Amino acid sequence: MADLATLAVLAAAAGEAGGHEAAEPLMLGFATAPQIVAAAMAVLILIAIALKVPSVITKGLDGSIAEIRKQLDEAKALRAEADKLRAEYAARIAGAEKEAAQLVEHAKHEAEAIIAKAEADTTAVIARREKIAGDKIEAAERAAVAELQNKAAEAAASAARGLIAGRYGVDADKAQVDAAIAGL
């Protein structure tokens, strides 16, 4: 406190020496306002040190640091898990793409097989229909030939009847029958 009083006296003397400056008011009769504020801060700091406030603050900060480290460790673990899941899903996607490619390839082979079978079946159906058509044509030809033969036979029989009726009469028939009986 003696230092404060000395400072006050020096400040007063400096104020009187300049002559132009107004004297700063003294509080409680011995110190200026800034000196009292400085003294109050010094007392406050000494009380804080005496009550171990810095250790309490340090413990609080250490607790906060520990909590932040814990959160960082959890974040690292979550990131590692997320990376693992991302890798797993990337592998699944790759597997799905590979499977899709295999399915497409399999579908192409099946489509080619179906097309080949359809071509073979179409060829077989065409061959069967051609055979059926050929058989129908042959049957129609046979029927036409048979019909022509029947008409020719009828025409020949009719012509033979006409010739026989014209050349042979009842008398000629009787002579032939007698000759046939005699030859027996």
C-alpha cells in the first residue's frame, strides 16, 4: 500500500508541474480509480489462486478434453464401420453386376438356343407340309389316273358292247355256244 501512496504523490506532483492538466480525483483519499481497479484485480487473482480455481478450471478442461477424445474415438470407430460397410456394399454391387452380366450372357445363350430350335422346328414343319402337299398331289394324280382309267374302261366297254351288238346277234351267239360245248 505504501507503493500506492507514493504513486499517488508522484502523480499529484506531475499534475502540478505541467499546469495544464487537471488533477485526477482520488478515491478514498489516497488512490486514483485505475489504481483501485488494479488493486482489486490483484486481490481477485490472489483469492482465485488461494481457492485453487485454476486447478478446478484445469480439471474441467481435462474432463472436456477427455470427452472430446472419447467422441473422436467413437467417430473413428464409426468411420471404420462405415468404411467396412461401404467396402461390403461395393463388393455386393460388384457381385450383383457380375451376376447381372452372367444372367445376360445366359439369356443370350438361351435366346440363341430358342432361335436355333425354332429354325429347326420351322424347317421340320416346312418339310412335313411339303411331304403332305406332295402326298396330296400324288393322291390327286392317282385319283385322276384312276378316273381316267375308269372312263377309258367305260369307253372301251361301251365300244366293245357296240361292236359286239353290231357284229353278233342271237344266231351268232348260238353258234358260239354250240362250238364251246362241243369243245368240251
